[in-house]
Amino acid sequence: MWEGIDLPVRIVEADEPGHRRGRVVLDGRPVDIALRFFTIDDVVDDERWSHSGT
């Protein structure tokens, strides 16, 4: 949908983007929008969100 309005879209692993001069870059090009998606396993396995009471 975004490419239809001339917005290139790339889906990458979290470790692929870098940073330069305070901006996120991918393959040397600045990134304007970055979305991060989590699976339910990411949330359940993250100890910061544990409700075990420890």
C-alpha cells in the first residue's frame, strides 16, 4: 500500500539498521518511519514483564 504512494518499504531484522548523526539509517539511507512488531512469544518471554512476583 505505501509503495503505491511512492513510499519505499523494507522489512528487516532489528540488527540491520544503524545510526548516523542521530538518525536511523538502512544501507546508508535515512529512515523516516520505523515500526517495531512483537510476537506474543517476545512479550511472554521478556522477564521485564514477568508477573511472578520475584
